[in-house]
Amino acid sequence: MVGHFAEFDRLRFDHASRLTEHSRITETGDHQWQVTQRLVDPEGEGAWAIEAQVDLREDSAPEGPLPNVIGIAE
């Protein structure tokens, strides 16, 4: 996130930044998904994104966080 904040002073968390157009979920296997969430900057662009994996093969109803973040990058 250091790179993002070197470029922008804040990250948006409003309704528009959480619209489905900023998210992508791709099934990669049985009970497995690759998730991408674009990080919307103050200008409304989303050059940065969080990449994560969700794996529910072992536990279909975990109590803890689901995504395993694998990267945050431009």
C-alpha cells in the first residue's frame, strides 16, 4: 500500500468504490476462487488492486477470514 499512498492521499470506501464493477471472482477449482478487488483512488480510477484466494475445500463454513491475500499491486 506504500506505493498507492505515495501516489494518492487516500483510498475511497464509499458506495461507488464497492460496486461490482470493481470486483472479479473466478472459480479456479472445486470450492476455490481467485478474487480481485480494485482499489478506487480519489479520482475514481482503479489502477491498484488486491488479489486474493478463497479455498473452502477443507471447511465450507469457516469462522475466520475467507480471503488469503496474495498481493496488492498496480
